[in-house]
Amino acid sequence: MDHAKTTTSNVLQQLFRQALITIAIVLLGFTVGHAQAPAQPLPVVGTTTILGQLDGVTIAAAVQSPSNQQTDLQVICVFEYTEGDIFNSPPALPRNVNGLVHVDDALKGLLTELRKSGRFAGHALETLLITPPEGSMPAKRLLIIGLGDRNKFNADLMTSVGRIEMREALRLGVTSYAHASDLKDAGIDSPTGAVAVNVIKGAIEAYETEIFLKDHSFTSFQPMVSITTLAGPAYFQAAGDAVKAFIAARK
């Protein structure tokens, strides 16, 4: 009996060792496999790509802060003010990747002052056009569009934002402009692809309306050449892919 118990014990120990070896091999293979396929690096600031063209308007995407984008018209979006909303991280993005903070810094706190004082309330689709002082930021004009209550945000609102910014751009006579939704900057967990698509959708719809009016001699404008949508490194690919798919579906 003792011999039988010893034999059984030895067999169990051998099976246990074999199981441990098998687990170790699997784990080693998993580790090596992942080491051989590292995650794709995020795009660097300044990365720009052409996403396509609609109605003669080139749609591009860039990894850039709105405070550093060279453009005739820069569009940014803000919610109704709550204390420290763009600075408190999380939920707001950290300062080094937060475009709204960069704009506020470039304008020496003007964006916060406008919002905090109520001079610009940020109600849904409220607009304010300012001329940045020379040397503050490269954009010649800055259009601020309100998004209303952050707790009631719906991505569909961005279609109206796109329409408004296109009409304002045509009214100003610019032939290109840059858009920054700045939702992640403000701490909103928004659907990146849907937001990017809705902005372009609204802009192109507004442009097609203006073309219709022009064809019937009810308006005149400088043709729009390009729209550049700005995104942070972490959201650049998702936004670009969604807009590419939208452009392909429209053709």
C-alpha cells in the first residue's frame, strides 16, 4: 500500500511539473509574440494627411493645436462655462495636449475671461469672432462656437456647427479654414469618428446650399479650397478613417 501511494504521488508530481512547463511555454510565446508586434507609434505634431475631396473642397486632417495652426480662420468649440472645466485633468486632457488651454495661454487668459464673465456664454451654436493680436497665434481670425450644456451634448450638434463655420468662412471671404472640436480637451468622452464626420457633413451641406444660391444669382462667394480638421495624436487615426469613409460614401 505504501509503495502504491508513493507511485501515485510521483505520477501526480510529474504531471504537475509538466503542467507548469506547458504554462510557462505558453506565457513565453505570448510575451515574445507581443514583443515582436509592438503597438503603432502615435503620429507626431505636424502630421498632415489629405482625406479626400468633396465639391472641389479638399478635406485634410492634421495633428496640431489650434493655437499653432497657420490658417486664415481657426474654429474652436466650447461648452457653457463651469469652473476650471478645461484645466481640471481628468476629465479634461492634460495641459500639454489640451488645445483649449493652449488657445487660452496664447490669448493670455482671454478665452477663460470671456467664458467666466458671461461675455460669451457658450450656448449651443452661439458664435464669437475675434482677431488674435499679432504674435499671439498664427490664425488671422478665431471663430468660437458654443456647444451648450456639456451634460446634454449629442454628436448630432456638430452637423450644425459644420454648417455655421462654413457660412461664416464664406462670409469672411476666406478660401480655407481649420476646425478643432475640442471635446476631449473639455473632458467629454465623445464618439471621435461621428463628431469628425458630422462637422464635415454640415460644412459640405452648407457649401452646396451656397453653390445652389450662386447658380441662381442669389449670392456670390470665393470658392472654398480646403478644410483642415485638427485632432490630437491619440484621435487622429480614428477621425481620419471615419471622414475618409464618409467621403467615399458620398461619391
